[in-house]
Amino acid sequence: MIKIKFYGHACFSLEKDGQVVLIDPWLRENPVVSAFPEGLRPALILATHGHHDHLGDAVEISKRVGCPILAVPELVSFCAKQGATTTVGHYGGTLSFDFGTVKIVPAWHTSSVMVGDERVYAGSPCGFVIRFHGRTFYHAGDTALFGDMKLIGDATPLDYAFLPIGDLATMGIEDAVVAVELLRPRLVIPMHYNTWERIAQDPQGFKGRVEARTPTRCLILHPGEEHEVPV
Ligand code: NI
Ligand code: MN
């Protein structure tokens, strides 16, 4: 059994037999968070981009646990300078791990980190296609809708897609439904909504539209909820 845990916003973990891959661990300052970084002992952290609501507590966790942060080179340099352990990835490249593979795919968004009052460029944002103990997960990161999502779905049949629906900073519900049509995952889990008033969305509305228009099922997870994937 693989356990998917949704911590709120864009933070998920995948776990099997105690081995954890943690994605976009924004926890300490997350208003809807379900956990704090102290208890987490991931084997690997994936960071889609440098914005605080994604990179979050990655550096702190990496320094405490010793696990690498996988990100694009510019973000890796920033994390390494803060004392984190890192692994570099690039668009189109696949890295191998004992649990499977991680492929870095594009996302249409921006990426920066705040250093004092300065906004510093942190490379291009990305998404991840994660092959974890025989199942395939796509975490889109923050992104607008783009047509090449079809290529991601064509290349690898996706078991799960984690897609933002909050609008404003990412796709809203209508665009996310089109993303589901392009990606064709077995199951979609919406993310990046209802953290703040300005990204308020009705996930039931998303679910209704996805299931009316596509064969994909939609699973709504609340912060702290887990979902078990049979393997
Ligand atoms: Ni962002
Ligand atoms: Mn974001």
C-alpha cells in the first residue's frame, strides 16, 4: 500500500513502508496546515519552485534529516547556500531512486525567493512525474494550463494528478478541467485552493465538472487526510 497524504495547499507526501517523498513542504506558516516540519523524516524533498508557499520548510527539514532537495539548478544553489543537501534536475530529465524515478517537467509560472526585501530569481518553475513503487503521480506545481500537458499524459499513463484549481496564481477550475482532459489521469486531486480567501474555490464544483466531462475520478482531500493506493 502506498499512502498519499495531503498536508494542505500544495504539500503532499507519498509513503511506502516508512519511506517518504515530500513535495512542496510549506507547513510552519501555512494557515490550513495539518502538520509541522518537526515530525517529518522524508527520504527526498521535491520543490517545484522558490515561492514561499512551496519551498516552505524544505531547507529546515533537509538540514535536520539530511535528505536532499530536488529542484532546478538556480533553486538548488539557493538551498545549498542555506546549508541544505541538494540534487539538481532539469526539464525533460529523469532521475532514478530506489523507490522509482522522478522526471522534471515544465510548469508555466514564475519562481523567486525573498532574500530580505529582495526578490531573487530562482530559475524556472517545474512539475514532477514521480514513479513511486510502481504507481505514477504528477504534481503540477503552480501552473497555468498548457497544451503540452497532453505530452505528459501520452508519455506515461498517470495514476494520480495533483492539480491547482485556485485561480489567481494558477489555473482555475475551468482550465484545470481542460488539464484533466489533456493529462487523462485515473484520478485527480485538486490543490492550491481555499488556503486564503483570494483563492477560494468549490472543489465539489471541480469534481462535478471533471466527472461529467472525463473518465477521470476526482478525489477531494482535506488538509491532513490520507488516501491509500493499492499496489
Ligand atoms: Ni508560486
Ligand atoms: Mn503557490
